[in-house]
Amino acid sequence: MTAANRPWPTPGIRFCPCLIGTADLESGAGLPLTRAGLPPMETNTAQEHSLRGSSEVKHFYDGVGWEQHESGKTYDRHLFGSRARGTLQERGDYLREARVRAAFDPLPERPALLECGAGGHPAAYLADLFSEYMLLDFSQAGLKAGTKVLGEDGVVAISTEGDMCRLPFADNSYDAAFSANAIYHIPEPAGQRAAFSEMMRTVKPGGVAVFVLANPRPLGFPVQLLKRVIADTPLLSTLANRLRPKPPLPYKPMTLGWTRRALEPFGMVRMSSFAMASMWFRRHVPEKHVGRPLWRFLLWLERTYPRLSALLGNYVLIVVRKTPSQG
Ligand SMILES: C[S@@+](CC[C@H](N)C(=O)[O-])C[C@H]1O[C@@H](n2cnc3c(N)ncnc32)[C@H](O)[C@@H]1O
């Protein structure tokens, strides 16, 4: 589904200046202090190091990740996306976009959105819901690509270069926050916890944060589940790393239980399915022959049993409504 044939309105021009931040990520100096931002943080100790995003990920996305591959897709989509999307996958994308949009309901007047880790694939389908759209990413190339993509849809976004583990924004400054497929690239669980707590700090009381994350224990995909169990078991993962090629990027999806426990202190947490299919399935099972009924079945499950599908499938949608302030 393209922007042109989506049922919801194509977003109009937003009335906010476009600003690409030029921060020094090591010291925090020069971080744009949007919405009465915070002083830069010093991060010197090993413990503080675990509270950061991965420099390997940043270099990948600043280097080739958001460049165009000869297939016409970005390298990110070329490496991690579907090989051939058919009509069933398009219908699945439409269902997901509609669900993410519904997760923000209700919104106040003139709401402001913060999207973290959007890179060159921002959630353009959300833009018409918001009066202000802030993109944050630690890849400058990602911010450039993301701003361009939104611009092509008529949306003028503000962008800030920064690490989502230490956001340069004041407490309670956004009505809503969104992050898709980014937090599992933060290598340490402590860093992922920091990203959650930073996004929840930045969201106003009563506001909502929405995350798209991977499920490392998809009960309906036993091979995928076994691979993650091996990757999460120290001795077995050392052995497996000797036998297979290194994954292109650090990838550490945390279990749904861990994620729920990390988010529950901030408010009410709801988990449902985002997408059943694994990356392998999307890349290797085309929508023809025996693949077509399989795709149809996955879509039916996602649509009919979203909670059960969260446990069975590979990607989850997590919605956190921040506890309203007391008194
Ligand atoms: C896999 S891409 C996801 C892009 C998009 N959200 C999507 O769903 O297709 C991950 C993006 O997150 C960014 N990212 C990863 N870790 C980050 C961090 N700690 N702080 C800020 N951005 C980060 C990367 O630079 C990249 O642009």
C-alpha cells in the first residue's frame, strides 16, 4: 500500500521548522535543546556505556543503511525486508498501520509526536494525526532520509540527532511517542531499559507510547524460537557464532515478560500482535503455490486473535498509556 492509495488522508504541510541537529554524540554538546531540553550527560564508566546505543548500528546506518541499493530499495529494506510483497502482505501492512493509528486514540488538540529510531522509514502514515512531528535518530543519514520521505508526503518534520537512551528533551514534553524496530538494536538490556524510561519520561502524563518490537520466543515459529534460545544462552551462542556468519547488526530482542516488567512502572501496558511472519518467512516464502494459504492463514490469525498472535508470532505492538499525574 502506498501513501497515495491509503484510506486515511495524505498529511498536509505541518507548521514547524525543519532542523537537522548537529550534536556531538560523545559529549552531548550541541544537542538541540528542543522543548526546554536537558543539560548534556557525561558517560564515562563501563556501566554508563551499557546505557547507550551501539556504535556499530550507527556506523551501518550512517554508511550504507539508508543508501539506495541497486534494487531501488534502501540497503535496510534490501537486507531485512520482504523479497516480493504480494497483495496479502500489503493487506497485512494496512492492518498494522490502522492498528498503530488506533493505539494513539484519543489525542488532545494539536498533539506532538516524538518518533525515535525512524531512520529513512518514518511512520508517515501517522503524520496527519499530529501537529508536530519530531524525528530522533543517532544516524544523521537516517534523519536526512526520514525528513526527505516525510517531505515527499507534505510533512515538515523537525529532526534531532541523539541517542534514544538519553533523550535531549524535557520531561512530559510530547503527547505521544513511537519507536519501531530500533530498541532491539541496543545491545545491552540496561540500554533498552534506559530507552524505554527516556521515552516514557518525555511523554506527558496520560499520553501514550507505542513500540514495535520483536518477540524472541514466537511459539508458532519453533525454529526461530530455538535460534533465539541458542543466541540467548552464553555457551551455545559462542558455539553457534563459530558455525554461522555474524549477523549484520547487533540484535537483542528481549522476552515479552521482560519488556512488560520494564514498562509497567510507567503505566498501563497492552500487548498485541504486530506481524506474525519472521524475517526468514517474509524473505523466503512467496505468496504463491503453498505459500499463499500460509500467508492467508497468518493474516487471518493476526486479524482475528491479536493477543494470541502476539505470543505465536514474531513482532509485537506494545502500547503504554502513561499514568496520569496524581492531584
Ligand atoms: C532497523 S532501523 C528502523 C527504521 C524504522 N523505524 C523502521 O521500522 O523501518 C533502526 C533505526 O534506529 C536507529 N537507532 C538504533 N539505535 C538507536 C539509538 N540508540 N538511538 C537513536 N537511534 C537509534 C538507527 O540509526 C536506525 O535508523
